[in-house]
Amino acid sequence: MNKNIIKPIEKDLREFQKRFSSILKSKITLLDLILKYVLKQKGKKIRPLLVLLSAKLIGNINDRTYTAAILVELLHTATLIHDDVVDDAKVRRGIASINAVWKNKAAVLIGDYLLSKGLLVSLENNEFEFLRITSEAVKRMSEGELLQIQRSRKFDATEETYFEVISNKTASLIKTCCKLGAYSVTNNKEYIDKLANFGENLGIAFQLRDDLLDYMGRKKLLGKSIGNDIKEKKFTLPLLYSLNHAPKKVSYEIIKLIKSNSTKKFDAVYDFVNNYGGIEHTNEKTKYYCELARENLKIFKNSDAKTALDNLVDFVSSREY
């Protein structure tokens, strides 16, 4: 990630990490061991970063801002751990996943523990509105996942359904980060709404790019796990668009191949998506949602935080990991 994105809140991110680490401690030996392992899984920290930058864009980062950042990071980490159990994923952020090391039962319990810690962080700080905003995001995330499962089973997903899924599944939490960051420093509804809309559109662009990387990874990236969406029979935009624009007979054969257990289906699906415009269309949609996100920043005065958020939009539109 571009260092200029982090620069305005470098000190604040370190303070966040210190506070976050202090929360992940327990007197129960096994729990403490796993929590220390969780802290080793260093991600991009995009969600706490968004909370901090959103707050700094409007005012001064304060204790409420750190509470919001801790809350979303606890929630995000919990959902990742639960996702790894559901997907039977063996690796997370370059190291073995919790379920790979301690099995599914412990992983589910750790996810539950982190969720409950998030609830307690809000309640102990009397941040009931934080809790309401975050609970809405959790509801939307669950609805998005279940809608995706439903459509994948029936093989009847549409582009409209796809955007509903990613808006709920991914964009809802990104939106929450920006909304909480703003809410931690102001009651100005217009500012809060603008940042919430920024987060929603950025989240959609983030997921579009992620779905694109599942195809582009084979050609461009080293160490990127590619073809997972096809293995899991997920209907992402590159595939959906191509299915709708290819001759019916060709699309039927591709669906049949995806349903099969063939180990060589990725090559055929990759060529299909490339030949029928799926990659190009998804690229265009990613840029479109990035520009929608950027529009919401225009109301705010120029600052290091605004430049950083603008640079973050650029990062999301072109990221390769």
C-alpha cells in the first residue's frame, strides 16, 4: 500500500495497534495462545485505517475513534476466522489459518469470542450508536453470504443480484468504518452521510477488484491463490457478464463445466471470461464505483487526510494483492 495513505495517521495507527493488542489477552492459556497467533496475522488494516482517516478528515482523532476502530477490526477478524471454517481454508495472510492449527471447533469459538469482545467494547464505552451501526452491517453481511449461497446453488444469479450480494457482503463493513470514524468526531449528518456513501462505493469497487484478481492472478501475480471463486462455484461479475454475452450454447457448456469436478476447468473458464468481455467490463465497473466514491470527498476541505483517502481509491482500483 502507498505510504502516503498511511502517513497522516501513522502515529494513530500505532496507538490503535497498541490498544487492539491489549484487548486480545486472556488468563485462559489456550485462548491467550490463539489470540497471540491472531495478532501475528498481519493484514493491510484497511478497516481501522478507514475509521482513522474518516475521523481525521473532519476533526481530531480521539478515544471514541479508537473504540470504533477496535470494534470494526474485532468484527472483521471474527468474520475472517468463521469464513476460513466455512471455506475449509488452510492459509490466512501467509500463515496457517486458525482452523488448520486448532481445528474447526476452536476456530468457531475464537470467532464468537472476538464478536463478543466487540459488543463489550461498545457497551463498556457507552457507544450504543456504534453498536447499532455495526449490528446493521453484520446483518447485511450475513444476508449477502446467504443470498450468494442461494444463487450459486440454483445457478440463476443476475448482475443485479451480484451487486446486491457484494454491497451487503463487503461494502457494508467498509461503509460502517467510514460512518463510525465520522460519527466519532461530529454530529454533522451531511458529513456522516457523505463518508458512509464513500465507504459503500469504495467497498463495491474493492470487491470488484478482488473478483477480477481471481482471474488475473494466474497471469500477473506470484503467490496469489487464483480460481477459488470457480472452485466454490461463485458467480462473480467477470463470469456473469460473459455468460450473458456469449452464445447460449457456449454459456451452457461453461456452466456444465463449472458444475463438474474437472481439475482443468479454470483454464477454460479463464479463456471464456477473457474472450467475452468479462474482465474488461469488471475493470470499467471498478473505475465507475471508484469515481462515485471520490465524488463524496468533494465536500471536504483539502487536507492530508483527504489526499490519503483519494490515494486509497487509486490503490483499490489498481491493487494486485
